[in-house]
Amino acid sequence: MKHIYFTALSILALTACSASDSVITSEVVETAASVKSLEYPTSIAPDLADRFSALALTCVHQEFPNKIARTTNTAEEIGRPKDLFPAFYGCFDWHSSVHGHWLLVRLLRVGPQDAPWREDAIAKLNQSFTAENMAGEVANFAQPARGSWERPYGLAWYLQLTSELREWAGETNDSQAKAWLEALKPLEQDIADSLKAWLPKLAYPIRLGTHNQSAFAFGLMLDWARVSGDADMERLIVQRSVAFHNDDVNCPLAYEPSGEDFLSPCLMEADLMRRILPRADFSNWLTKFMPSIPVNGSGDWLAPGIVKDASDGKLVHLDGVNSSRAWNLYNIARALPDGDARKASLVAAAKIHADTGVAAVSAEHYSGSHWLASFATYLMTDRGWNE
């Protein structure tokens, strides 16, 4: 169930749409049958879990090549990745290492319980999630020169990692998940505190298709706040989200994707707002925000991104945009009221994007192999849907 702070935000509440421009349920009667048979991701297939886990197992402790993006005060502070980031030095950069570790936790929790890679995954996580390693991560985060380091993308993914462990431990009382969560809690607290200090200062949304995008990070942060019971974080994110996006209209989806996107500014915003608005209000908001969604059940209204050189670290981002668009589209469809004629077209486009995104996950080029499996795992294990 969504936790919504509309009492405090009533001045920003949606204006009700007229019957003619709200949910279109009677225009296209022939889509009714297809709406009833909509399919969404459920459990991940063993072969996909094998593929995705293999990529994470390869990279979580692969130190090089590595991109260290951190402001330093002195030359002496510049060191090798493993010294700077004792837990998260692999997978090319810090945030990719974080969500590579998340991938392993996620698949241990919801993937095949008899998979041959599980023992190796547990060993890798035990190697990373030690008190000593996490003390080093906390010390790095406390560096006065770090500035906006990994904000918001990497920090949001870290909260996703601890959310996964917290839910796993809460559901099963799993001792291993509880031990890992305890090891990660000190940095979790530091990250949460830093984001709470940042959110009131953020005057405008960050409408990019890459790491700095605010909508994607807000979604992960909001999910964490609800799992962890952090009401202050939840309130801040809901307030900022409504202030930024409540009155948005006519999002220019036709301008997407940009040449290096791995997140859709339009669809990710809608995926954020469906977490906040009641179902009927979200439907009305979406009508104004994306009025061109078809009602005929077609899926070709949104073409997947094209990658012309998968060895290029920026161009390969578009393989990721296909997976992230897919989970956006699935979630938006499920957040709409039953009978909404837009559902079929949203799901049809999601399936096309999902097939394209998952097929692109490959070990051929490290430019993509160090991170694309995380996005595909988020998609195929249905992580974004929490209702």
C-alpha cells in the first residue's frame, strides 16, 4: 500500500480531469480481451539467472579497468581502487560495483534456490561485506572533498542494496542476510543523512537520461524509505516529487532517447509518480503527462534504442535504456485502473523493450558486461513493482 502525504500537500493536489480526458475505457472495445491477458515479469528463468550472476561474479572483485571519479585534496589521496573502496572496487566504478553486489543478493533471494553459482555468490559477498571493508567505505564517504560524489545514482543503488537485505532478513529471518545488513548499516545511515540534507536544497528536478537523473534515484530512495520505515525520507521525497512533477504535461517522449541515455526522463518520472499518487489520480496525471499513449494494443509506438558500437562505454548505455524502459512501462500499466485501454499498448511496448534489453546482456565487452545484467535482473525479477 502506498504511503501518501496528501494532507500536507493538498495545495498541490491534482485537479480532477473531465470524463472526456480521463481514462479511455469505452473508445476501443476490441482491446478488452487483450487487457485481460496482460503478462508481467514474475520469477526469473534459471538460464537468465545463470547468465546474469556469472557477469556479476566476474566483475565484483575485478579491480581493473577502473574509473575513479572522486575529488581529492592532495595527491596522496589518489590511490588504487581497492584501497579507496575496500568493498566496492570492482565492476569498473563504485556504483556499478554496488549494483553488481545487489544483483547477487537479489538472485540469492528470489532466484533458483538450487543453482550451482549460489555458493560462489555467498563467498563473494562474504569477502566484500566485512566490518573492516565497510569501515573503509565509511571513511571514504566522510572525505571532506568528496562533494557530490555518487549522488544521487550510486547512493540510491546502495539504499536499494540494503532494502533487498532488509526485506530478505525480515521475510525469512535469514541469518546471512541479517549479518550482511548489519555490516552495511553504518554507510547506509551516512548516505541517508546526506540525502536528507541535499533534498531540501534541490530547487529543480534533474531531467537527464544518465546517472544524475533525479526521478530514478527518487524511486529507489522512496522504496528504501518505506522498507526501512524512515518517515522523514519518505516525506521529503514525496514533497519534492509532487512539487517537481505534479503539474508536468506533454512530456516530449518523441525526443527520447538521447545518444547516451540509459534512463528515460519521461517514463522514469511516470514510474516515480505511480508510487505516490492514488490509482485514479495517477491515471488522470498520466493522461496529461503522456497523452499520446495508444489505446489499440499496439507495441510499436515506442522504438527500442539502437546500439551501433557495444564496445563504446557511452553508446552501450542504450542497451540499458531498453531494460529500464521495459520496467517503467510494465509498472505504469499496472498502476492504471482495471479496464484502462492504455494498458495493452504499454505492456506490448514493454515486452519489445524487455526482449531487446535482455538479449543485449553479454560478456563480450566489459563496457556493458560490468552493469547491464543488473538492469536486466531488476527487470526480470520484477523488482520495481512493490504493490
